[in-house]
Amino acid sequence: MRLQGVHALVTGGGSGIGAAIARALAAEGAALTLVGRRRDALEAVAATLPGACVAPADITDCAAVDAAFAEARAAHGPIGILVNNAGAATSAPFAKVTAEAWRATMAVNVDALFHCCQSALPDLLDAPAGRIVTIASTAGVRGYAYTAPYVASKHAAIGLTRALALELAGSRVTVNAVCPGFTDTDIVSATIATIRSKTGRSEAEALAELTRFNPQKRLIEPAEVAEAALWLSLPSAKSITGQAILVAGGEVM
């Protein structure tokens, strides 16, 4: 129970990678707050984690983030671990990306990081071992076609990680990113459905289009990403900061 009594807040904690991270942190004794837009999904995960609370919010809204984090503190005290997991992805040729689609992706994948990190920072600076872990993507360290807004936003997420890590290096706060390859989540399922509808390929062929990037020829499992996030959240990881750690089966950048 290496995180006994530590308050961990996970955005996008109602499904996929976020839910897996919440379970991994709870297994080490952390008190969990799950933040996201869908109360029902958050509550379903929280019901499996003793003492976990939920604080539904639109994390693209600064005031909503502040209110949710205040609710989290009222339940579990100051925040010691912030996991920025919530994200959004769409696919389209760059020439067809609308300004609205671009802005929506940036709002979730970049602006929300700004809001959440600023809101949690006073707590993290006072914590014995404050931790910020952002779930980025291999798209943050390389490019993929037809996902320009997503790739740009994940590069920004890693840039923010590196900037904050240096700025906070004199404190007890570490700031890192985990970069999964294509992972077995709802987002990837939607991508597979899009490939099938636009190309007429079978599900197996559409899946192969994604797994070809991974030398192990498979999707990453959410639990694998959660293990990396857990490690970075531990007090013993105090010398690991400013890193973008790939969980991608050997995918070359």
C-alpha cells in the first residue's frame, strides 16, 4: 500500500485507461476522485473502488474544474496525485478539418491540462511527493496521417510536461507523460469503425491497419498504461521527471 492516504484525482476516469489507472492507484491505497463529463460512467467505476468519489465536470471549463477540484478536496483532502487522462481524438484529412473540430480537440487535450494543473498545483507543491502524470500518446512524439489536430495537441501535452518539470524541479513535484501506442479503448474501437465505414475493410483488416505500427502486432492493454502511470506516481519515482515514456511495443519514433 505505497500510496496509503494519498489523494489521487484522475480525469476521464469513467472508462478505458482512466478507469484502469484509478484501479491501479486504489490497489496501492490511494483515495480516488474521478472527474469527467459522464456521471453514470464515473459512478460505475467508483462503485468498484472503496471510498472513491466522483466530481463530474467539463474540464475544458476553468470554473468547472475549480469547482470539481474543490469538491474533491472536501471529500479526500489536498490532491497529491493528478492524472490528466481525459482526451479526444478525431480523424480527417487536414484539408477537411474545420476550425471548430480543431478547437474542440485542443480544448480537451491541451486547455484542460492547463486548467487542471493550475487548479491542483497549490496542493501538489505542499504534498510530500506531488505527482502530475499526463496520458499523452505516441502521437506526441511522432506524426500520423489524417489526425493533425490530435497529433498537434499531444505534442503540446508533452511540451507542457517538459516545461513544468523544469519549472518545478526545485520542489517535490514531478511531471511526466505516458505515451501509449494504439490501445484497446473505446477511442480505438471508434477508429476501427471509421476505417471500416470509409474503406470497406473487415474488422480484422481495420485492426491490422492500427497494429502495424506496433512491432508486437497488437493493441496495448489499458492495464499496461496504468502500470506505467502508477510507477510514476510513487514516492520512489522522485528522480523521474520531464519524461515522455512510451508504452508502445517497441514502436520506433
